[in-house]
Amino acid sequence: MGNCAKTLKKTNSDHHLDKFYPKTDNPDQFYRKTALSDAFNPSPSPSPAPLPLPLVRLYGSPTNPATSYIHFALLYKPVTILFIPSEKSDMGFSTPVIQYGSDVISGSPETILRYLDVKFPKPMLLLSNWNNETMPVVVLTTALQHKSLVWHLERMVRWGEDLAARGGRSKGDPVMGSARMEVKKYGKSYSQLLEVMLEHAQMEERIVFPVLEREDRGLTKSVNEEHARDLPLMNGIKEDIKTIIVLDSGSSSSQDALFSLSTRIKSLLEKCKQHFEEEERGVLPLMEAAELTQGQQERLLEQSLDVMPGTHSHLLKFFMEGLLPHEAMIYLDLITRCTDKDRAGSIYRFLVEEHHGKRNEGRPTVGLLLKAKS
């Protein structure tokens, strides 16, 4: 395990965590993982058939977390991935190998990601202006979770506005189906978001806040109360969606319910943004003053994973959609550095499991092995 005590440059309690995030020139809408639920956006104009994507072969053990890590990184790049399962006995070494044209690259995940960023610079996965030196790892993890939750809430707001503007009528998109089918998809997406939000709140209440309460009782009282305050609204939105599903599509009752839903989801977004802002300005930076040791930070992150089982298993892809590529890789880095190999591997496989083993061109050649070793 790595040094989890090292994260961002030193700050103080009145500094916002966002000041320490690396800045990119790419708007948030570019290079994210996209979900089916984004299909409510207007369809783009027809365009010429795209050119074939370059082929990158990935060799490695499906059970090795480094293989899944590299595989996930490749999913962001404009390439066709050919995964060829290869155990250590086949390759002669334990690290994954990628092959692009005549290039054969092996080594640490960082080495391979640097190569990929040189060959396929958009989107960048490793940022040169990213400095991770002192912010406690659990604080960085929490802040990245905030970013994902806000992105998903903003997406639900846009989708809800689109549904309300159409009065619950279908837009004729075969991907979304009928009007009732689209509302069901909306409900499924919100249920996923709600599960992540509830797990995140429990993680803060059971893992993060107790550390600060031991140092200064009452320090997290207001943010704890806000968790309880917003719960009725969060559950009420879920019930609203269930009601809309059984109403006649396009009826006045359905239209009124959709406008009400759109208003309530906007309210939830604003409350969450305000709440996260309060935590990131006034609460989370104080974790540095707790002076946790490396071992204590590692245990905190392990415990946070225990409290968020859904987010780090069947909802991990959903969660990662809300992060930019470099943020997603940072999040995986935190898990890698602070959990054992077996646990990291089991978590990462949820990101690439449907890709692993789908295509197999056979065992790597002797020439490839020699070139990779050199």
C-alpha cells in the first residue's frame, strides 16, 4: 500500500477544496462516461461515418487490479480495445502489457497511462499540474464524491425539465421508448443516485465526522442536521416518480406532476450544492488538523468503502460517469493506494467486467514477450 498521508498542498479551514483541483481547458460535458439516460438530449445532425479507431491490445490477468485499471483508462481513449487474458506464466511478468502498432509497453500503470496520454492526448488521464501532497485521502475521496453527485443531480434536473416541457409525451426516441418507459428509466436513474447519496451521507456520519467530533464536540452538528433535513425531500421525489408512472401520459394530472417533480429535483440540487459547499469550506479542511497517521488514513478509507458497498460495486460505473477522466483515475488511485490488492481488483472488475474476456486472439507471441521485457 502506498503513502495515503500524501495528498494535496497545505490549506487552511477557510480555503475551498476546489482551489486545489487541477484546472483543465475541457468543459465538463466532454470525455465523460455517458449513460443511456443522457439520450433525452436532442439528437445530433447526421454526420459521415467515422473512421475506424486505432486498435490497442491489452495483455494481462483479469484478476490483476492493474489490468482492470489500465482497461478502464483505455475506455476513455478513442481506441478499439482488444483484451487478451494472459496469466503471469504466459507473459513472464506480473504487470499488464499494451501493444499499439509496433509499440509494446509494460511497467507500472502510471508508465502505461503516460504513454497513452502521449499517443492519444484527449482526454488526458494524468495531469502535470496535479499536486497531491497533504490533504487527507478521505477528504479528497469525499470531495470527488461530491463532484459526481452534483453532476448526476444536474443531469436529472435537465432531464426532468425536458420531460416537463413535453408534458409527459414521448419524443419518439426508440432508445427511450414510450413516455411511460422514459419515466421508468428516469426513476431507475434517480434510484441509483439516491442509493449513492444515502451511502455517501452514512460514510460522512460514521467515518469522517466522528474524527472531527473527537477533536471538537459539536463541530459537525449543522451538516449532520442537514442530512436529516433533506431526507424527506429525497424520498418524496422517488414517490413522485412512482405516481407519474401510473398516470395517463400526456394528461393534465401527468403534466402537473412532472412540473412539480422538476421543481423538487431543482430544489434538491440547490440544497445539495449548498451543503457540499459548507462541508468543503468549513468542515473537511479541518481533517488536516486532526493529524492522522498514514495507517489511520488507510483504515478510514477502508471503512468508507465498507459503508458504501453499492457505490463501489454495482453502482461504480454510474458513480464514475459523474467524474472527468483525470478525476476518475485519481479516485481509483486512492483505492489502489489504500486497499489490498484483492479488494482493489474486485472493485475494479465492476468497471470492465463485460469487456474482460469477450475477445481473445490467443496467447502473446514470443516476439511480443521479448519486446515487452526489453
